[in-house]
Amino acid sequence: MGISYFNSLTRQVEPFVPLDPAGKTVSIYTCGPTVYNYAHIGNFRAYVFEDLLQRHLEFRGYTVDRVMNLTDVDDKTIRGCHAAGLPLAEFTQPFKDAFFQDLEALRIKPADHFPAATEAVHIARMIEMIATLIERGHAYQADDGSVYFRINSFPAYGRLAHLNLDELRPSGRVNSDEYEKENIADFALWKAWSEADGDVVWESPWGRGRPGWHIECSAMATGILGPQIDIHCGGEDNIFPHHEAEIAQSECVTGHSFVKLWMHCKHLLVENQKMSKSAGNFYTLRDLLGKGHTGREVRYALLSVKYREPLNFTFEGLDAARSALARFDEWSRRLQDAAGPAAEPLPEDLKTEAFGAALDDDLNASAALGALFELIRETNKRLDAGTLTPGQARSLLAWRDEVNSILRFESEAVAIPAEVEALLARRAEARASKDWAGSDRLRDEIAALGWTVKDTKEGQKLSKI
Ligand SMILES: [Zn+2]
């Protein structure tokens, strides 16, 4: 059975077939953060979902070429830098740095390309695309000096968001980057300089100004990945107007169908409520780490619900993540202790395929986790009964490593302090010379530093208390 994913454009689950005639490489474009603030956990739900998507494709043998952009000029970043009294680049840099730290804490695989909208090569491409759109009658410069996309020149406009343009009756123009479907109108490609922009300004054939948010993504996506992309993803709030505009701009310039598969994850609620600063339930990753939760616990909580279901993020859920991960750790430890050197085939009733099959079925992460924990329960039972052979334990460890290449649930690497290492070495000497009293005393000293030591056939094994 192959992979199937839900396509937001057709609203159907479709078999996944890459554009690459060799069927090997998959291109993915994901709308990255707008660096005017720290990303919040709603943003990270989308980024963790996209990480799962990439790792699932790699698990199934594809090579992924992925772009995640950084929006470092738009209405929000400009407002932010003026409020902070800083030049734009100085204002956005700490949020870019923080974003990369957060990705690492959440174990999200870095994209192959992280273009930023303000890089000269991308600004040049935006200007080039806008010139082509004007030339072909898809855009025009209005009295206010800004350049707008003429939406009635592109009959497919509205298809992704499933808009009925007759009912919505688009009219006029809209200059802001974000707006509601009710205000649908010709949108800005190039915004003429206004006082509010301050020193955020570039020269263009239409006078001084700056790009609109939507053209940034079209330019970076087609500039790096070419006119056609396998998968474009983001949060569902990106569908309108952002992705709708990306399709119109890109297709009118390249003449190709822009994206084969559109994937969007649903929104996130916090304790059953919409997250907002005023409701006091607005969390960045740093907030959660500050409360003593770990990156992998947050990753688990964000992964555990299928991407097309709304996720209700709760502190109870984070506690549940902690105990699920403790079970995963304990199972890994037991397998390691039980494993022999050579792998043996697993009996048929240990169903290792169920995990991958659940992900093949439109990335059903909750079913995949269900399959994993079912297997953990079953193998623990056999470990208790002594019916799991050392060879089977070795095979299960190899399977765990495969599964974990997608999940990245391994425990944080715990460095053994030098002091403990030294005691451990002295204890090994004491045991070699059969000084059992000395060995026990050293065990107590090690315990006082927060570690337990177990004696096994392979020697002393250390674990954190
Ligand atoms: Zn975008």
C-alpha cells in the first residue's frame, strides 16, 4: 500500500505521486515564521506537523528538498521595528535566532533552505515577477502608487479556499497583508512608500516601496524550487488570503500549475479556548520550557493528534506526554538489557507494520502512536514472562530506531559527570579485587550524586535516579 494524503485543493485523500519522473525527490515549501515576535505553540503545531511529513517521506525512501522562508518584512515586522525604535534587520535578528533555537528544542529537522524575504536576490525576483504580471495584464499600478493583482484576470482565483466569488462580490483594492474573505479585493504586490514605512524601503520601476507579503513566498518558492512544487504546506489560517494569492501570482508568471498537493494543519486551542494574549493562554515554547516542560514533551503533545483534527493543548496533556515518554524510555532500556548480539525475525503477532501503515494513511499520527504503545505493552508482557528472546529484543531495538527516526522521542542525552565516572572506575577496581564492602560503599557514594549503578554481565550499568 502506498502513501495517501489529503489535498486541501480537491478536498480528497489522494495517492501520493511525486512530480519527479524518477519518483525519488519531493520538493516541499512551507511558510515559515514572521519574525516580529517569538513563535507560539500554534505556529509550532504547523512546524511539527511539517517535520512529521518530511520524516515520513524519508522513512518511505524519498529524498526531500525543503524550503522554509522567514518573513522578515511585512506589515507586522515594520510596525514592530518602529515601536522598538530599531532598524528592521536589528529588530528581526533576535527573533530569527530564537526561532532556530526553538526548532532545535522541538527536534524539528532544519529545512534545506531558509531564505529571508529581504535578501537582495529574492527582492529582485519579486520585482521581476511583478513586472511580468503588469506586462501580461494581471496587475496594475493604482492612483496610490501601489501595484495590485487584478483578481478577475485569473479565473481560478478562490479555488483553494473554495470561495464563491459571485456571492462574495469582490470589489476595490486591499493594501494590508491580512484580511477577511468578506473584504476580498485586488491585493497589493508592491506597496508604495508611506510615512509609516520609515526607512524600510527599496527602489523599483514603480517608485520607492516594499513588497506585499504574498509575492515574497511566490518569489522564494519558485526561485528556489522551480515553477512546480510537490507539496506546499502551512496552517489552515494561511489558506486565505496568503496561499490563494501565491497560486494566482505564481501561475500567472510561470504558466505552470504551482503546487501538486496542498496540506494544511488545523488550528490549536489551549484548554479548549482560542489562544490569545488577552485570555492569558498565549504560550511560546520558552514559556513552556520555563515551566519545567521539555522540548520533547511539547513535541509529543503537538504530534499526538492527527494534523487534520483541531488540537486542544492542555497542561494535563503535557503531563500525559511526560508519562508516555517515560514508558518509551523504560521500554527502550529493558530491550537494551535483554538484547543479544544477533537479530532474530519477530513473531507475526508483534505487528510492527501498523505504525508505518497509520502514517501512510494521511499521516495519522494518533493511530501510529496507538500502534507503538500497543507494541510496547505486548513486548513488556513478554519481557515480564521471560518469553521474548534476546534476538527478538535486538530486532525490536532496530525497529525502535526506525520509528524514532520519525518521532525523535529519545531521551535527552544525559552527560555523566566526571565525579561519577571516577567513582565508577574505582568501583570496577574494587570489584575486580573482590573488595565487596568497598564496592557497596562506592555504590552509595554514586547514589548520593543522583545515579544508580547495576551490575550486569557486560559490567556496571549507570542510570539517572
Ligand atoms: Zn508563505
